[in-house]
Amino acid sequence: MAITAALVKELRERTGAGMMECKKALVETDGDIEAAIEAMRKSGMAKADKKAGRVAAEGVIVIQTDAAAKNAAIVEVNCETDFVAKGDDFINFANGVCAQVLADPAVSLESLNDKKIGTDSDATIDERRREMIAKIGENMSIRRIATMSTSGTLGVYLHGSRIGVVVDMEGGDNDLARDVAMHVAASKPLCVNESEIDPTILAKEKEIFAAQAKESGKPDNIIEKMVEGRVKKYVNEVTLLGQAFVKDPDTSVADLLNKANATVIGFQRFEVGEGIEKKTENFADEVMAQVKGS
């Protein structure tokens, strides 16, 4: 069967692959476009598996809420470079993932892979991810997802596409909820209040502070007060309520909320690549590796 330009164009539109790859697939399947799509998908899966071990520490944070602004979903989708993270295909994929999480709050990160992406596609999220890896040439992953529901107000803040925060707040108003979300984005509290700090972490900090205080040579009763003071300072530094409000450092977040008769129930804060160990390479070596791999 003759491989026409129109056939190649149709395959390109349906797969997003390059012209030469489309033409090659059509030649191998004697112009059968459905067989060509299946073969290209299989090839894409193999390419995706080869790239699975590569570090993907760039990407985007996406947040979506329902019409009533009572439910929110937040996701982190990763790729290898900032260039890819800014591309429409990658951003559309991340938005599709977030929409699915919002629609199904009970979904887990594992079961999410088998969900359909979009209403006009038969592809699952994992199939689409693998297809994009083959097309883009970079590893991609859905690193984490979370949902939040409220009977009060949801505060949402996105710092570009790299930091995202959702705050569940009772009382107050939308402006306050957003301000608190902005504060969480900037100040990175570990939790809302002291009761939520992991007891083992707090005990370890007390141990460190006690060891440091003993080196002062002061009496035990003074050392005890020094440790108490340092523990209190630590708690204020890592809890939302103890921190100085980022827009008014003379006011604590606790005081800000009290004035508005508001309470923060919880929050989610995602930052792109947070905690991922990034691989650094010599630029010349990286170029040579690409040349050898091409």
C-alpha cells in the first residue's frame, strides 16, 4: 500500500510522534494505521521503561478545586528538565492527572495509573505518561497526590508552578485563607501546632539542646531553663501557629487567626523536587553522553 502524505499526517495528529517515525511505522505495517499506532505504543512503552531510572526532579505543582470551592486536589508531576516542564503537552497532562484526583478523592497513587485521562480518551494515565516519555525523550513520573475537603474555607496559593499550598480553615474569609496559604508557601512550617510534631523529633531536639547547654558549665537548674527556651524557640520556628506572619513579622500567625476568630485545621504544601537528590554532571560529559546515545 502506498504511504501517502495524508496518511502520515493523520498518524502524526493521532500520536504526536515525528514525521519520520510515523512514516517508518506505516511502512512496517503496510499502511495499516491502527496497527502502526499499536506498534508505536509498544515501542513507546519500551522507551519509557529504559528511562524509568533517570532522575526526574523538575516539573509542576497543579491545584484544582470544585465549583463550590469545598474540595481540592494537589499533585506533583515530574520530568527531567525545566524546559519540558513548561511545555503545553506536559502541563496538559499534569492538569488531566489533577482533574482525575479531584473527581476521585479516594484514589491512591498506585490505582491512579489505571484511570482514564480525560473524557475523550481510551488511554489510561500510565499509558499516556509512557507515550509522552517516548515522544519527549525524558523520564516522567507522578510523584505525589493529595486531596482536601472542608466545611469552612479552602485557601489556595500557587507560587508559579513550583510551590503549591492548600489550607483548610474554619472561620475567617477567603482573603485570610489565601494569606495563610501564601505564608505556608514562604515559611514551610512542618505542621499546624506543637501537638502535631513527631514526639521522636522533639525528643531528639531536646537531647541536642541539652548537650549544647551542658557545655556552658552552668548549674542544672539554669541548663533546664536554657533547654526549655530553645525548645520553645524550635516549636515556634516549625509550627504554623508559632511563626511570625510573613506579611507582618510583628504578628504571629496564631494572633492573626485569633483576631479573625479563625482556626487552621490542616494544610498541604508541595514543592517541585523537594527531597529528590539531583544528579549533577559535568556539562561536557553530559554532551558526550548525549552524542554517544544518539
